Amino acid sequence: MASIDALIGALNHYEGTLLFVSHDVHFIRAMATTVLHVDAGHLTPYAGDYNYFLDKSKALSERGGLVAKLHNHRPEESRTVAAAPVAAPAEPKLGMKEIREQRRLEAEKAQAAARAKRSLEARANLMEKEVVELEARQKAVAVLLEDPAVYSDTTRAMQLNQQLAFITQSLEKATTAWEEATTALSAQT
């Protein structure tokens, strides 16, 4: 019984059409939404579940329902069903091709997101290295400018000041680029 319940649980998640032949009344009750009774080469459709089939075939027992040989009757419009109403699916049921295509598109989307993340990580790492390098160069030029002897050669002092200004400007740009990359990276995770 546990294996049949496991099978029922698995099949309940299947969204396509399922045609089955079974002698197991528990399985039929759980799965059947329409009954097709086959007897001596004659097919009789019943537009309802197994209980509906039993009711319309006037079977005296479940076993008798399995061998009933009566004609189908459609359910009356005013008849109420004791079972809870089944909500209409939000999306149409998909076939195997559509499911495979959907999974392929999801995989491509995940791969594109992974590529974008790796690209941002690479950009953030590159910018971080550039910031560290520019900070070291800025410190080295600042140390040179602290030496009073540099100012004895005004051309050399001006070159160092221009170099320091250029390094400071480059450092600001690199820092901004690094911050943007890390912000974008943290927004992805």
C-alpha cells in the first residue's frame, strides 16, 4: 500500500494526460477523473470519477463496478459534489517539449547570470588591484615631495606635483569604478 501511495503522490504532480488500467480500487479512486469501462470489446465512457462510475453503473460493490456492463449517464447540471472544488490551473499544462524548452531557457538564464557575476568579480578584482597600485604610487610621490631638497629644482618639483595630481585623479576614478563593481556584485547575491 505504501508503494501505491508513493506512486499516487508522484503522479499527482504530473500535469499531462494519464491513461491507466488497474484492478486496485484505492489507486483508481485516487487517480481517476474520467472512467472508460471496457467490456467484451465495448467502450463505455463515464464523465466522472470512480464514485460517479459506481453510482451510474448501479454496481452493488466496488468489485461489481469493475465488471459492470451498463451505459453511461451524464451528471445532472444541478448535482452538487461533496468534494472540494478544483481550482483552475494558473497556466496551461505544458507538454514534454515545452517543459524541456522552459528548462533550457532557465539554464541559459542561469548561465548568463553566472557569466555576468564572474565578469563583475573580475572587474572588482582588477579595480581593487589598480587602487592598491595607485595608492602606493601616490604615497611614493608624496614622500618625494616631503623632501625639502626637491624644491631646489623647481622643474622637478612641478613634475612631481603634476604626477601627484594625475595619480590622485586616477585613484578617484579607480575607486569609483571599484565601488560600482562591488555594489553591483553585492546586489546580485
